[in-house]
Amino acid sequence: MATALELAKYIGMNGTLSTGSLRVPIVISDARQVFDRVDVLVEPVGGIGLQWVSIERIKLGTWTKKT
């Protein structure tokens, strides 16, 4: 079971959510423990909306912010 500190490390991380043949760059807004898995609340970089997904569906650190 993940602690609050372990879950907090995901907040603000970027990654890619894959769904079928589509890959969407995302930022993680929140994290929670659900039974034996970790879910993260993600929002797309180039769009609107929020969605809870399993951390296993996210490839972390796959893009960097342009400054």
C-alpha cells in the first residue's frame, strides 16, 4: 500500500497516456491508492478535461516543457 508521500511524488510529473493507437501528452494532477493499484488524475497538455487512470497506463517522463 502506497503512503501519502509516495503518492505525492507523481503530482506534477509529465508522461504519455496511450489509448489504442493514440498517444496523448499528459500532466498528473493527483494520485490515489485504490485497493492494490495506484490511480492518477491526468489532464492533457493540448486540450481540456481530467480523467482517473491506472499508473500502469502512463509512460512517465516522455516529454519536456518548452520554455
